[in-house]
Amino acid sequence: EAQVTQNPRYLITVTGKKLTVTCSQNMNHEYMSWYRQDPGLGLRQIYYSMNVEVTDKGDVPEGYKVSRKEKRNFPLILESPSPNQTSLYFCASSLAATSSYEQYFGPGTRLTVT
Amino acid sequence: AQSVAQPEDQVNVAEGNPLTVKCTYSVSGNPYLFWYVQYPNRGLQFLLKYITGDNLVKGSYGFEAEFNKSQTSFHLKKPSALVSDSALYFCAVRDPLRDGGFKTIFGAGTRLFVKA
């Protein structure tokens, strides 16, 4: 089954404790992206990757890191989480890095930072 | 800068009635427009898109959307609503970037309630 998977689905952590949210897709998609969803704000892009070893900042990259060492994986790293990073996070992938392709979304990771 | 507006936080309709979820956009150049739906505790699912061509676009689950360039709108419609259509709907516009990639700008979302 074609899908985007994320782990963990739920995470409660404390301020400053490094964490990684994994994202993997099995569709051989070139383009991957991370979003955060906050009430009333829709989804905002954190980082995106056009292909292996190619990543760039989205609209809200502060406090986050990403890497793209393999085509299928695109982990999101929070080196020192803070309470304002409490949010619902989605990973997404798209066939290619051109504008006309729709995105496929993972199930989401709900993160709480206390 | 590209932007998307969904003027209604919530839309209520009775089952069997037609539904419309509104979306307006602001872009420079040709717009690439998308609708996604989010069911509770799920990720977003693609419904339909407008890239070029016919202004009336048909998508999944009986939904359609009409692209109106003069009004810069891309409203989502369905002739007969189902209770199972109750969900959060997002309009999005694709913003091409200089490096050949793109950024997707989402509206704030509209919650649709369909009452039996």
C-alpha cells in the first residue's frame, strides 16, 4: 500500500530534550516536506526537500532541523524543544518537485512539550 | 506574495442539500490550486486540483470545484451532502520557488458539519 508513515504518533516531552520524528514514504517520491498545524493557522511549512541531500527552509524553520540521506526518509529533528513547538506535525511527499503534483500526507504526530 | 483565504470557519448543511466551501486566492502568475480534506485523527487527503484547462474540476467522493479567474475564487462544491462529509477542508495554492521547488500555502481551514 502506498503510504507515508510517521513515528511516533504521540509524544510528550520536556523542554530541551532532543527528539526526532521519523517520516518514510514507499512511493519513490522526490519531494518531501514537513508542516505544523495549529488552530486557526492552517498548515505552515517547516522544511522541504526536493531530492536526496537537497533541503531548504519553509516558512517556520526556527528550532527545527531535517536531513535527507535516503530518498524514502525525511526525519524532523528538534534539538532543544520548547513549549511553543507543541503542535500537530505532518510529513508529506509528492512525486516530483514541480508544482502540479498533489501531496500525500502522513497520519500526523501530536507533540506536547512541557 | 501568494495567499489563500477561507472566509468561513464553519459551514453547516443538512444531509442531502448542496454544499459550498469558499476559497479565494491571491497569486502572481497562473495559480495551481488544491483542495484537501482532513478527517478526525487523520492526515490530509487530496480531493482535487486545478492546474489548467476546464474551469470545473471534478474530484474524489463526488466533490467538484469551480475555478473563477475574475473573482480569484476556487470554491468547493457537492450537489448532495452526506453526514460522512463532515470534516475539515483546506484550500491550498502552490507557490513556485526560484530553485525549482515549491511551497504550498494553506488556508486556515473550514469545518463542515453535515446534519442528518
